[in-house]
Amino acid sequence: MSLRAAAAQRRLSLEKADRFHPLRRRASLRPWQSLLVRVALVLALMGVALAVHWFDRDGLRDNIDGQISFIDAIYFTTITITTVGYGDIVPISDQAKLFESFVVTPIRVFVWLIFLGTAYDFVFRNSIDRIRSAMIRNSLKNHTIICGYGAGGTFAARELVAGGAKADSIVIVDPDPLRIAAATAEGFSAIEGDATHNSVLKAARIGTACAVLVSTSRDDATALVVLSARQLNPHVQISATARLEENEDLLAQAGANVVLNPIRMGGHMLARAAADRHAVDTLADLASADHGLLLRERPARPAEIGQRLDQITGSVALKLVRGEETLGFWENPVIMAGDGIVEVIQAP
């Protein structure tokens, strides 16, 4: 099956309506599991109080008929745990009074805390999460979206931070909750979801993003993410990784501005390292902000317009980018308005 056919098939199978994608970690228990645990805990506490009330019923007095039946014990237990009682059944022995004071009263407080916590989790927290997520999304502008937090996405995010980007300006999108937890632990914003869904990319505010980095485990999924991202934001810078060389052109046609093949690039550097070890070390330094050198691209400054490329101070200018044309330093091009400059600077 070709990459285009696989991507089309995947889009059809994964098409879903827009839904809420909170910027938070998934809870360890499902909502219904959490509810069952809380109900079981409340019933267990009430069972303990009921057992003591029944076996120590001689310490209680019924002001209505003077007899304590099992139904009276159930009634007294529920009333004293949820309220302070109505006075129709009261403790009369010291043992019963101590039990009500030091056991039932703390149980009452704990049960109410469970009730309030359940109301918060199932009623209020969802609203709070929506408000918090909306505030986070509204603050996301000129941010970077990384689709896929595997090995490539992890190093890309760390490299952006090493280059000066703020961690909260990087949004990680991945369907794996463990990866989302790892991304959040490092300070990144994160959305658990499939980046092939338009709703997930919209939740990541792709409309105001400055760059999208796509590093999934499959080229067909990468192509679908690139197509969706390009459709939602025609002007965003998209970089993608291709595992097969034959898919590089297809990813470029899908809308990726830059397509990298880690296997091919690693092979080039491995071959160069046989004879030019220090040159390969320098290339590695240029690619990482953790070392002394950093390769970057920036727009030409107004003061530099009219100068030759070799007259730039404070850095080593290698290339001049003018539209789709690239001019090397050996051509001594004259800088014009709107040009971009590829230069080597000292890493921050």
C-alpha cells in the first residue's frame, strides 16, 4: 500500500467530531472506578459504625418505644453520620457517648469530605479544567507544537529549551498517557490525543503556532499530521521526519517545509567520521545548543542591508536566503531587505 493510500485510509478510520482536550494528565483511575471506590469507602465506614451500634445497643435509648431494633440501629447510624441526630434515639452509656464523640464524629467529617470531593471531581473540576485549559490556550501565541514525544520529539523539545525557548511555549501532542506525564513533568504543556485529528491540533492552538514538529513512528501518520496542520494553518513552519527515503518528497508535497531522514543523516555523519572526526564533532556541535557553537537562521537587520555577507560582525555568516534562492558566503552576496541569514554564533 502506498503512503498516500495508507494516509487516506487512516484519515477515514480516525475521523471524529471535535471534543474537549484538556491540558492535563490523565487520572490514575477512570471516573466510574473512582466513584465506586468512594462509595465502597463510605459504606465500609457506615458498616463499622452500624456494627458497633448494634452490638452495643444497650448503650442507646429509643425515646419513642424504649426498644432498639436492627432497623433502629441502621436509622441511628445513618442519621448520626450525616447529621447530628434528631434526639429520638440517644446514647446513654459512657461507652456509647465516647464512641459517638471519638469515632462517629470523625467518620461524619470524613464522609462529608468524600461527598464534597466527589462533587468537586465530577461537577466542578471538569468546569475548572475547561476554564484553565481555555486560559492556557488563549495565552499560546508563537508557540511550537511537537507531535510525537518519542525519542525524536523528546530531544527536539529539550533542544528548543536549550536554545532559549520557554518550556511552557512548547505544546506536546501524543496519545500515550505515560509520555504526556513525562512531558508535563519537564514543564511542557501537553495534550493527550492523536495529532491526526483536527480537533487535537485545534486544541493545541495551531492557528497561532509558529512551528510544528512532526515525529511519529509511522510515515503515513506523519503525512496525515502534516496535511492536517497545513490545512489548518497555511503559513506555519512544518518540519517532519521520514523513516523511508522514498517518502521524503511525499511529505514535502503534503506541506512540510523541512523533511529530515534521521537514518540517512546518521549514515552521512558515520561515513564522514571515518576520515573527518573533528569535522563531524563540529557538525554535532552546530546542531545542538548544549555545546559552544549554534547554527541558526535569522532575518537580516536593517543596519546590514547593503553590506556584503562577509562584512557581518559578531557571527560567522555562511549563507544568504533570498526567497527560494540560497547564496553562499563565497559568492559575496549583497544583503537586501527581506533576506535571511544562516550564521554560526556562540551557543547561549
